[in-house]
Amino acid sequence: MQAYQISQFGLDYLQPVQIADPKPGPGEVLLRVRAASLNYRDLMMVRGHYDPKLRMPRIPLSDGAGEVVAIGDGVTRVRLGDRVAGLFARNWQDGAPSAQKIRGAMGGDIDGMLAEYVVLPENGVIHFPAHLTYEEASTLPCAALTAWNALFTASSVKAGDTVVIQGTGGVSIFALQFAKLAGARVLGTSSSDEKLSRAKKLGLDEGLNYKQHPDWATWVKENTGGEGAEVIVEVGGSGTFSESIKAVRMGGTIAQIGVLSGIEDKLSLVPILMRQIHIVGIHVGSRAMFTAMNRAIEVHKLKPVIDKVFPFAETVAAYRYLETAQHIGKVAIRL
Ligand SMILES: NC(=O)c1ccc[n+]([C@@H]2O[C@H](COP(=O)([O-])OP(=O)(O)OC[C@H]3O[C@@H](n4cnc5c(N)ncnc54)[C@H](OP(=O)(O)O)[C@@H]3O)[C@@H](O)[C@H]2O)c1
């Protein structure tokens, strides 16, 4: 079969290879991968910015969906022909996270989805709603689940709440869609006015260009009667965290997800305690959260937002497209 591997860091070293077809053992399923989707993590992984000790050669990329084409002995969860997505962290089935549960993440600790076939334990796959294409389903395991966790586990967004999203990438656009399902109002920042108008067509209530207005917390306050937002979906990292502290309301939640602008920040701790802010670190989510998310996607017939689909042969171009940050929502690869 064909796969992509990296044998050293850098997009130039992400190369197609021919390797033996994998075979499922007891309790495992063989997936014919039909689509994969890119997360910023996948780019960091290949560049060597995510895990400098990554074992190589490695098949990268965490998120994919496909068809079950063979099953090993003892498999009861899926049948031949089932349409499933992989789990990002197969060991986190439910309950609170632990070091053991978040070990074994796809496209990092273990090989990922950039292959025509992958073998996964039956606990490592999940059915997805029938109205979704393989490309759409491939966007769920990391980006969608992270946004879901931020809004409904790390916080509990309700109708009438205000949620702030930062930028218009995969996690943020899912957060927009899920927050709208819950009846919340969504304020969003972006580097681009054009992206903001596209996000408004997806339900964004108000938008602000953070390049022109890096002090966007003032704008959030103005748009919330001076109170601040109930939830901030924080993907910016060190460049945005101080603003998030100012923009969140008293007793509100900052769901700390991303580090797009850097990983270290100097900040004053006083507002965190005086304003009783909840800061919750998010690491994707569990299978139980995925199941809950699928129910909501099914009921509302929600469609993930895919900016562009690349053929498998143009996988490197897909990574380069994500790198330029021209997209809104997700970038997918069709196999
Ligand atoms: N903790 C977790 O479990 C978890 C899970 C998924 C993702 N993440 C992290 O979350 C972040 C986003 O991931 P993603 O896959 O959604 O990325 P993505 O699809 O590549 O989106 C990136 C977008 O973020 C916006 N952006 C870039 N720098 C920004 C800044 N300084 N302030 C505000 N927005 C900025 C840009 O949108 P505009 O052009 O519209 O500004 C850019 O297009 C990454 O750091 C990723 O590693 C963490």
C-alpha cells in the first residue's frame, strides 16, 4: 500500500512510500482510509515542533475516516463495511484523563492516518453520523472533539451565553458551530476581514480583526455590557492569553487549547483570583465525549466546514496550504 512517512523533520521529508499492507490481529480492525484531515498539530509534528523525540520513520496525521474492510478475532464493536473514524487518543475511553489514557495518540506516539490502510483496535474507532461524508467525518477526532470538550465538558455553555473564538481555523470554526447549536452568541477575531465575513455566514454574531485591534478584550467587554464572555476558546497562546483574561467575565472559563503565537507568557495572577476565572487545559477528549458530540451532530445534521480537499497524491500541498493559513475551518485529504 501507499503511505506517507517522515524519516526526518521538515515538510520536504514527508514522502510517499510503498509498505506492506497491515493485517488485523485479535480485537483489531483493518480500515481502508477514505479521508484524512489536517490539524495544526500535524504540521508541528512534521516540522519537529511538537515532539522533538518523535520516533521515525513515522506515518503522521491523527485524524481519518474510512471503511472497515477486515476484522480480527473477537471484534464485536464494528462489522465489515462500517463507516468509522479513528480516535485521536484510543486509550481515553471515558472518565477523567490520566497520563496513561492520553498516551498512544495517533500520528505522534504511534503511526497515523496517512496510509491507504490502517489497523486499529476496535476501541480505537467510532461510528459517525450517516449524513457525513468521509471527508467531513475525518474532521471530527481532534478539532471537533476539542471544541466540544471546551464548550460542554470544560465549561457548560448555555443559550444566551457569549463565547469568544480566536481565528477561523479548525477548532475555532467547530466551536462556533457548537456554540450556535447551544443557543450562545459568538464573538470572533481573525487576521482577515474577508474570513470574518465568511464566518458571519456560518453564524458568527460579531467579528473583529485582531491585526488592527490587538486589544480585542475591550471590544468583547463592549459587546457584553461590560461583563465579558462566559467562555473563551483560547487557541492563540502567549499572544492572546492576557487579552483572554481581560475578556472573560467574572467566574467565566478560559479553555486553554492552542499555542499558535507561542508557549510562554508573563502575566499577572491577580485578576485570575480576584475575578475567579476558571482556566481549564484541554487535551482533545474521550470516546464518551465523542459519542455525545456525534449525537448533537446527528440531531442537528451539522456539517463540518471544509475549506479545501486535496487528493492523496497532493498531501504535501495540503500541508503547505494549512501552513499559509488561508483556510477557514478544515483542510482535508481524499484517499
Ligand atoms: N489542546 C488540544 O487538545 C488541541 C486540539 C486541537 C488543536 N490544538 C491547538 O489549537 C490551535 C489551533 O489548531 P487548529 O488545528 O484549529 O489550527 P488551524 O486550523 O491551522 O487554524 C489556525 C488559525 O488560527 C488563527 N490564528 C493564528 N494565529 C493566531 C493568533 N495569534 N491569534 C488568534 N488567531 C490566530 C488563524 O486564523 P485567522 O487567519 O482567521 O486569524 C489561523 O488560520 C493550535 O495551536 C493547535 O495546536 C490543541
